[in-house]
Amino acid sequence: MTFGPRMLKTGIAVTLALYISTWLQFSPPVISAVAAIFAMQPTIYRSWRYFLDQVQTNTLGAVMAVLAGTFFSNEPIAIGVVCVLAIMCCIKLKMEETIGLTLVTVVAVMEASGAGQWEFALNRFLLSLIGIVSAFVINITVLPPKPKQQFHEQVRSVFTQLSLLLRTAISDEIKEKVFRDQKQSLQDSLVSLAAKYKLLEEEQKKLKRAKYRLKRQLVVDKQMLYTLQKGYEVLEAVQEHFFQAERTPEMNKSYDRHLEKMIKFHEHVLLKFDDRLKPGSWDSAPAETANDLFMQRATESCKEDQPGSRRLLIVAATIYDYGHQAARLNRMIEHVDQSDEEKEEA
């Protein structure tokens, strides 16, 4: 695990919540610190949504706790029943993420209200709000989340991992244990990247106005993720089918060369997206033509009386799909760039 901005901001939010609670003479301040920990979210939209949801569910939980404390005191069974009711209310309101902090508020308020100390019950509720507000303010002011920039940086990192494994998959040059560990690391990175895309999609669709240009860029980002996932499927197919099929040295070279060509094609597409290529220095047509020709030859070489050749066809189809998705990503990037240039000229 690497040290990131969210860890730093959580510490700052906890510190701020404790200082405010002490300054306002609210006790115990640890409740506000717990609330700040729960309330720190990975994006600004989620911080805002969590803030609104927590205000609603904490208010509801506090009211339930006060009423229950009035009639049933602070008996353990009464606290347990109210906790169950609070969970049910959060689920009914589709605010499951707020359950943890809401229960903290319920338990703290009932512990106070059972003794008839209404000011302490309000004190506990306000402590939770202090923690939530502290986390929200810190999240939007100190190193605010940039999911789009983080997503693109992670795309480049994942491609570097994928490129290494694909370039050595068919040649079988890496030690088996190293390959297995690297492949597991790549799989974990893809899962993390998919989660990052969901944050990016949520941020752009719900926090900002859904402009047409943002929607087009979001489609490109989704295709970036999909192309990387298709590259991982090539690794799976090679490991599952390629080495179990009967092959000639010429076939090994053919598959290895073409896969190398598709990786380079994918790399050029990402460089084009980053605007790092010279104008007119690269044409995608030869790579797309080579991909079609490779699949055609692989289909022709598949013989019905040799089951092993069908396994090779599975590998070939997976490599073809990887190249096809890279070409699709390239066309999307060109379309977005062309539309932006036309708007600038207009």
C-alpha cells in the first residue's frame, strides 16, 4: 500500500474535528474523530453526497435514539432494537454507506438520553456533524481528488504491466513464478482501474453538467479500460490454449510477431491520446490490415481433424479482438480530436 492524499487528508480531518470539538467544549471529542474517518470519500461528488446522506440518516437516528431513550432508558436490548431499526431505515432510503456512522450516533445519543441528559444527547449528535463537516471541507480544499488525471495515470501504469507480459507470453521467456506474480498484480490493477473508472463516471455525470464533450471523453475512457481488459484476456487464452496445441516454429514466430505488432499499435494509440506523436508520423491503417490478415490466415490454417488447431484459433481470435478494440479506441480518439479542432476553428 502506498501513501496517498486520502490518508493525509483523513489525518488532517481528524485533527480539525478534534480541535473544533475541544474549542466548543463538546465531549467526548473522539466521536467527531470517528465521524471524520468515516466521512472521508475518494471524490468530491461522493463527499457531497455522503454529507447530505449522513445529515439525513444521523438526524433520523438521533431522533429515534432520543425517543427510545425517553421510553426505554438506555437498556442494552433497547439500544440493540433501535440499531436494527436504524439499519432498516438506511437500507430503505438506499443510504447503506451511512449505516456505520449512524449507528455510532444512535449508541452515543441513547447512552446520554437514557439518563435524561438531553443536552448530552444533542452534544453527541453535533459531534458527529462536526466530524462529517470537517472531512467534507478538508476533502474539497486540501489536495482535492482528480479522478480523471488519476485514471489516465493508472491506464499508463497498467499498460506497462500488460505490455511486459504480452511481449513474453508466447516466447515464454519469464520464469513461471515471476509470470504468475506479475499476472496477479496486473489483474489486481485492472480491478482497481475499473473502480477508478466508476468514480470518474460518477463524478462527471452527477457532479458536473453533462456536457456533450465530457460524455464523449467518458466513452473514450471506457474504451481504454475495455482494451486493457481484452489484452488481459489474451494472456488468459495463451496460458490456457496456446502451449497445449500442436504448433510449428513458424507458427510461434507468426503469433509472437503479430502480438508484438498489436502491442505497439496499442502503445501508439495511447501516445496519440497524450498528444505526444508528431503530426502525420503514424498511420493506423497498416496495423488494422495486418490484424485482419492474421485472423484470415489463422482461420485457414485451422483443420477440422486436428483439435489442437482449434485451440490456436481461440488464441488468434482473442488477439484479433484485442487489436480490434485498440483500433476502435484509435478511431474514438481521432473523432474527439477532430470535433475539438472544428469547434476551435468555428
